[in-house]
Amino acid sequence: MMTQVWITLIHNALQAMENQGTLIISVIQPEEASSSVSASGSGSGIPKDARE
């Protein structure tokens, strides 16, 4: 299941950047039982009318 989450995240990010620019995905594990994931890119972002 997590594999599909990563595939979808990366696919959507690349589409939003129109296949150009930079995509940065960071994973931080401050404690053994937790993780934090951050994704950022140089695209225009998600249009307001497409946001949930």
C-alpha cells in the first residue's frame, strides 16, 4: 500500500511541474517510532479549484 502512495505522490508532483524543475522529497526520523515526510517542487502547485 505504501508503494502506491509514493508512486502517486511522485507522479502527481511531476505532472504539476509539467515535467520540468526540481522535486525534493525528504524523510526525517526523529524517533524510532515516527517519521516525517516532506515534498516540495518548483512547479506552479495545485490550482485552487483542484484543492480539497
